[in-house]
Amino acid sequence: MPREVTADGITWSCIQALAGLGNNPAKAEAARSDGVADCYRVVCTPSGRAHSVQIELPGGWEETCTDDEILAAIHATLR
């Protein structure tokens, strides 16, 4: 399920990369960030724009990361 965060009038819809592939352990492993334990690729798509970004967040990010932490990761990618 996507997580939405909003800043500066833009709503970002974020979901773990490859989330739609099911619960197969091999597929879940594919979403992990290379070389970083408990870190996953997350794709965030802005409202009204075509340019998505890929960020890296810790496991459980959907519940544990604040909106500000997710937005900071997005903005760091855009710089």
C-alpha cells in the first residue's frame, strides 16, 4: 500500500520497489538496497508530474519514518 506525503503543494505517493511481486523471499530480496542491511528501494511519484524518484529507506519505513524523513530523502535525490 502506498504512503503519501505532501510538501509545497505536491503529494508524493511512495511504495517499496517491486512491492507488487508478492511475498516470495527472493522477490523481496530484490527490493533491498545493495550493500546496506535493512535498507530498501522506494519509488515516489509526485502528483501532477511525470518524474518519479527512487530513494532508500530503512525496513518498516511505512510505519517508522516520519513525513519529514521521507521528504528529506526525496529532496536529496532531486538536488
